[in-house]
Amino acid sequence: MNAQFRPCAAGTFQMLHERPVAIDTRGGELAVLSGEVWLTRAGDPVDYFLSAGQTVRIEPHRQVVVAAWDRSEWPTLAWQPDPRERAGHFDARDVRADLFAAGWSGLAWLAAGAAAGLRRVEGGFAALARSAASSAQRAQGCI
């Protein structure tokens, strides 16, 4: 299918009957202002036929293609992207996962620093123990 890409800017546009439109995957609401359209979504076995006055909610990260149903009309559509989604396919779950990973990475860095410090302390205690054992042997030798 030769679909043209529609930018995600909110607004109204008219379709050419011979050119299906691929709606951006940010998510939002698509309204049919005039005419009739056929809409199909990736992963959805049902196709939708929408008339003037009907709207459909498009989930983020879902590929959607819309085509004019009646070749004698050029439908007019209104696209309202979800304001919570940003260009570049922003997903809050991705940000939370990144923050979570950064937190664990920082915690691992702190733990590595603490372990290095404890190894130094361990070496110091081992030297003290050797010194104490040596002093005790000398003291026993004098008795």
C-alpha cells in the first residue's frame, strides 16, 4: 500500500481518495469531519468504517492506516495527538525504566566504592593482626 505520512501536528486535513494516510504512532484522537473512511490498525483483526461525526482513539505505538471509502468524496479528518506524547515516540514507561536503571547503576557504583574501602580496611586490620601476633611471639620468647 502506498501510504503517505501525515505529520503529528494537531489540525484538519483533507484526504485524496487514491492515497491512504499512515497516522503517526504517538497516539491521539482521529475525527471524521466529512465523508467516510476505512481504518485499519496493526494487530487488530477488525477494520473500521467511520462516517462524518465519528471519532476513534488511537493508542500510542500503534500503526494506523486510513483510506477514503467512497472514491467520489475526499474525506476531511481532524487529528489531535495526545499532548502527553512527544515527538520521537516518547513513552513515560521508557523514562521510568531509564531512571530505574540509572538508580541501580548509581547504587552499584556506591557499593563498589564501599567494597574497595572495606578491602583497604581489611588490609589494615590484617597488618595490625600480623603486628600483634609478632609482638605476642616476642613477648612469649622473653618469658
